[in-house]
Amino acid sequence: TELANIGFFKKYPLKMNHFADCLICSRKVHKLHLSSHIALVHFKKIYLQEIKKKQAFFLIAPGRCPQSVCSFVVNFDPSPGFLEKRDILLIKHYKTHLSIEEIIKKYNLSFNGGGLNPEI
């Protein structure tokens, strides 16, 4: 086939220097996606609390970023899974306003034996 001829299906070895261990679960994650992994897997509940608390306080619609003067919005989509998708997109965006490091400080989080022990 044409795709095979241009090398589309050729397997390339992973470059392990592009990966890092997550400090919480020790899973190998591509460095470009590490902060998203931490935010969405380990701090999802905390980020959603922060977002929803600010949205409620400032009377902001659920799909909008609650940060002042930020115009980020997730437009409504009636397809299945939209609410989960909206949460993921809001968290990935909101971590540009509130970093992983700021979450760790704010909630006094510690890592014992590779696990996460929140003191909230």
C-alpha cells in the first residue's frame, strides 16, 4: 500500500530521554505531558474544586475560565462525554493560571513513599 511505502507503519524505538518519572506514581510519562498527567490524574479533584469555587463566587458559567480577564471558554457540545471533556479542557487550561507547584503549596501536599498524602 501507499502508506506502507512511505514508512507510515514503520515502528521507531522510543527515545527514553523524552520521558520522566511522575513524582507521585512513578509512571513514565512524556515530559511534554507530565504536568497534564499530574493535574488530571493526581490533582483533578483539587483543580475542579478551585475552578468550581471561583465560578460560583463570580457567577461564571461552567464552561468558562474563572480567572479574571481570561476569555477561555469550552463551548457546549451535546455529544456523549461532553462534561468530562469540558472538565479536562478546563483543568489543562487552568493550570496555566494555577501551577502544580502552587497547588502543592496551597494544600500543603506531601509525597510519602511515592504516594500522595494531601492534608486538606
